[in-house]
Amino acid sequence: MKKVLAIVFGVMFTFQIQAQTKATQSADAPQSRVIILATGGTIAGSGESSTKAAYTAGKVPVDDLLNAVPQIHDLAKVKGEQIAQIGSQDMNIETWLKLSERINEIFDNNEADGVVITHGTDTQEETAYFLELTVHSDKPVVLVGAMRPSTAMSQDGNRNLLDAVMVAASPNSQGIGVVTAMNEAVFAARDVTKTVTTNIATFQSRNFGPIGLIYDGKVSYYYKSLRSSAPKFNIKGLKKLPQVEIIYGYADASAITVKAVRDAKVDGIVYAGMGNGNFNAQVGAELEAAAKSGIAVCRAARAGAGRVTLFNEVDDQALGFVVADDLNPQKARILLMLALTRTKDANAIQDIFFKY
């Protein structure tokens, strides 16, 4: 009898140890699945010197980026895909459509719990906002880059990549919209912009600040954009978008550029005006002519912060214009392109700008 009890208790003890071991292993193992979609940029750049500024963007493939930061595998089950290998000055609508389609596919097929996109900084804010408007999931999408190439002394890419995976793997990142994670800060795609040509603290949100901060292995959120919950644009099957051009305003500006763009029969114009999106009389006459010819005209501002408002110095309704609200010109262009896939009515487009 004693032998039987000993065997029974021994078996129970073995099962208990095995269960505890499995529980410990399960607790220690990364639970989130993150796919990194690489597009190139400075984070994948390489130069001949660790102390000189010259480098070539997009040379380092995604597998090498991952191997340089083995700690990311402690945060999530990570794998990489090479979508493009370019500097972000060469980012294009074709790649935007490809990225959006792949991200929606990943989430629709439950391939990952979050996506990180490595991207150059020059146009990172534009790609982020395009994805914010076209990715149909509450799961996190995080764009990340670097201001120094991978071969530079004190390069910032490895740390930024680690932080981006941390953000994508965090349960708290559900539903915050597409974001950028750079220099220990998290910014909403709609509001973030590159503000300095070379400094690692280049990304800022001039109107609202970061929505979260990254420090000591944790990401903490403080607010989210109310506009991130607006219905997304359906771009499935699209091979191109309506053509929208940006024209920059300045003192004593001629109407030559507006006329040239109007004659090219583009679909839309974003005018980056002075002050509250203002323009002089000759430019205004050409913009009005453009609107009457069926070209969508949006007034934005070159100031870098603040809103462009209706019925201030310009009677937008009479002229058939729309205002960008607080979107900068490059983001107003993106929203106008997508809005034109739904409607050409100026009033309906204005509603879209106030919703998104």
C-alpha cells in the first residue's frame, strides 16, 4: 500500500513539475506575432565611414536588420519581408498600394498581431497617413526609421527598431491607429511630421505632441486621435490614385504654376498658402478657374501648425474650394486623392476633411 501511495504521489509530483515548467515556459515565451515589412531608407543605409555623413539608403536587407537586434525576439515572434529597397525620397503610390494590400492581408488571415514597417524618414509621415486611411484593422501598425545609417557611430536604427517591435507587440497598442515610433516617442500618423533635416529628434507633432512614450522596455499612452476611428477607404483593386499636385505660396507669387497644373488637367490641387491658407489675387483667379473646370482645390497652409478655417478671408463655398483643417499640405494631398475615389463634390470632400 505504501509503495502504491508513493508511486501515485510521485506521478502527481512529476505532473505538477511538468505543468509548472510549461507554465513558466509559456510565460517567458513571446506571445505576440510581429511581421516586419522593410522598404529601405536610412535605417537600412550603409556608408563607407562611421563618422562621415555620406551613405546610400536601402542597402541592408531585412534579415540583416533583424540579426543586428536579436533582443527583438524576446519581445515577440518576429519575421521579416522585403517589400521594397529604396530611399524614401523615391517612395511612390505603387508601393503604398502594395503595403496597404499586404497589411490588410496579414490581418485578414491572422498572420500577425502587429506590423512594423522600416522606412526612410523623408516621406515616412506620408506613408503612415496613407496607411492610417486604408488599413482596415485595429491591430497596431508601426513605422520606424533612423536618422543615421546602420554603419554610423551611435546609429539610432537598432534602438528604434527594438522600440517599434515593443510598440507593435504591446496589447495597449490595439486601436490607437497607425503610428511612428522614433527617438523614444510614439506619434499618431495623422499629426506627425519631420521637422529637422538631420537631427535624430526630427519627428514631432506640432499641434498635439506625442501620444505615447517609450522608456525602459515599456510603452505608455496618454491619448489617441478621435479621427482614427473614421471608416477606412477601400482601395482594393486600385492600381493608381487620382493625380493631386501641391503648389507652394509665397510673397508676390505668380499664377504660372497654377495655370500649368490646371492645363495639365490634374484631378486636384493643394495650395500651401500663406497664413491661413491665403493667396494673392492673381493666384486666386487661377485657382477659381481650376475649380470651375472640375479640378478639386484644397487650401492648406505652409505655416507648419494650426488650422486652415472656412469663411475667414476666403469665401470657399462661393469659389468651390475646400480647406485642409489642420492637415499639412503633403497629408492634405493624400486625403484629397483618396476622397476623389469617392466623390468629386466639394461639399462632400469638405465633410471628409473634417471627419478624417
